[in-house]
Amino acid sequence: MNTFVDAAGWSYWPAPAKLNLFLHITGRRPDGYHELQTVFRLLDWGDRIGLRLRADGQVRREGPSVPGVAEADDLVVRAAKSLKDASNCAEGVDICVDKRIPAGGGFGGGSSDAATVLVALNALWKTGLDEDALAALGLRLGADVPVFVRGRNAWAEGVGERLVPLDLPPAWYLLVDPGVHVPTAELFRSPDLTRDAAPAKIADFASGTILGNAFEPVLRCREPAVEAVFQALSRVGRARLTGSGSGCFVEFATRAAAEHVLAVLSDQLRARVVAGAARSPLLEALEAMQ
């Protein structure tokens, strides 16, 4: 997707979804946050962010807002304001979000939207922050934001901010949204959540010996819709959960194999086939602009 500016002054930028190819919780830190290990896989599908520069310094969100979230608390607005403050930029922006990533599914939509605003506005405002500075701003907005800022598939540790880039083979994914949203804080409080998994190494992931998600048994037990999706997907492949859920997926080596399974699934499932990305389409859009 190439970035362009239309007659009304809008430029459009991709905000890709992600998958967690596995997710372990290895402990809890003194500050109450949990130590994680995961692999982030970026997808060639996601939201689209529209940006229109303003000369008056105001940051405004156009179009539908996030239900129950005040405009000032919206992640895309907060991202723009954090960049303004960090760079002492006098310009403003209108922001619109074309939402395609289902909320609460573990696909990273909100975090990716915020990252796209940071990266794209850094270019449009010519604020000149480097990748590390943008990732640091992103971390204040959410643990998943830095991986979207950096735009590369990665092994992650800490709360998800310590990233090691990974080269992942081409793959296609059948995604299913069960349509339920359980707040992550509730899942972390579950007594059934495994919080002391043995630390793994990148070589363990590469060999295929680690694939599980700590939140899977908790969600499957408490959410019948998630369990039903797992039952359906387990008949066609290795079903997995992304993030803290509730999105589920199966990986395939080819598009044809994934689309064949999609064709035989129940029409009642909210399912789609998407490609894994070697790098973020946001980086490609940024290069097309330069």
C-alpha cells in the first residue's frame, strides 16, 4: 500500500495486526507486571490510519470513536500528543481510523494504530526522532506498541518490549474472531493462569518445542465461544490463541491450504485468511513516501 495525500489533505498509513506465535509467563516483577516470552508475527492485514496536518497545533480524532473511551484517552490521540510534547512540535493533526482489526481479540489493533501515528507523524511533522526514541514513547502507551514501531517480527521478553528481530518463514494464517472480549487484567488475576513457566530460548521456538499460550486454558474454560472455535479449528490444524485472546488461528505453509480450510468451515465463524509479513507494511509505506 503506498501512502498518498488526497485532495482533502489526508494521507493514509497501514497499521498491521500481529499474532503471538506462543506466549509464556515466566514470573512477576516487583512492580506487579508480569515477565513474558513471546514471538510477534506481523500480518499483511490490519487497520488504516488517516492523517491530515493542521497548522493550529490541535490534535483531533475524526469519525467514530472507541466506545466508552473519551477522545483525550484514545490511544491514537495520546500517541500524537506524546510525539508533540517530546519534539516540541507546533503542528497539529486530524486522525481517522478505518478499523478492520477486531477489538479485544489479541491482534494488537490499538497498539498498532498508536505506533502508526507515532511513525507516520514523525515523518510528516519532520520531528526527527529515531526508532529507539519512538519505541520508548510507544512503550509508555502500551507494551505491544514498540514492536509495531520497529516493524519487524521479533522474539520478545520483559513485558514485551525487549525485542530480538527474527526472520520467520513465509506462512498464511486462518484467523477466527470468537467475538468475546475479556479484559486482560481479569485474566492475569485468574488463579488458573500459569505464571511460572520455565524460561525458553529462541532455539526452542525454532525447533517447534514451544507453541502454547498461557491464556489459552483460562479462556477456553471460561468462554464457551472460544472453546467452540478451538474445537472447530482443531479438526483442521494446530489451533492457537493470540495475545490474551480471544482471537484464534491456525498456521499454513500455503495460501491455497488456508483458503481450502476456510471454505469448509462453518459460515457462522468470523474467519479470514491473511499472510504473514516479513516486515511491517508501515515501513514500506514510509519508504514510498521518501
